[in-house]
Amino acid sequence: MTAGSDEPDDPLTATLVSGDGHETELAINPGETVVDAADAAGVSVPYGCLYGVCGTCTVRVLEGEIAHREPPRALNADALERGYVLGCIATPQTDCRLRVGHEVQAEAVRTPWK
């Protein structure tokens, strides 16, 4: 059984928050990634490789729990600790709120030039 649902296979709700504050709710089936659920719902989110390598799909977890299907190669430990995940390999474990958009990837990467 998953948090926020009565049955083990009930979808979870992911609320995607864009840079301008617009919110979109998605139903995400158990084991489904954020990018796959958004694509199925016709919601545009940035992505590239779909393997956790490029980082284009970086999102920030505002609320809830997310697991990666495999180790995220495009994020370092610091970014993970600050709540960033890769939407292409990230599967929600609970209902969640996620900040999405191209600017999220830029925020996740700390450089001395910012």
C-alpha cells in the first residue's frame, strides 16, 4: 500500500510547480517516472537522455519522497542532499510537490561563476 492511497496500485499525485508558480497535478502510477507521467498527460517538462546522465530533467522535491530507479549520474551528493532528483529516473513514493523547469537544473549545479 502506498502513502495517500487505499490500494497498492493506486496512482499518486505529483504537483508540478513551474518557475512562474503555475501548478499542474499529475497522476503517477507506481514505478512510473515523473517524465513519463508528464509526457502521458501532455505536460511539457525538460528532458534529454532519459537515462539519468545529462541532467536536463532535474527537478527539486518540495514535498514528498522520491526514489531513483538507478543511481543518478548527473547529480552529485550535494545536489541530492539539497532535494534535487532526475525526473527521467525518479519515481514518487508518496504524493509530492516538485519544482520543474530549465532554471531548476541551473540551480542544482553550484559553480564559482554564479
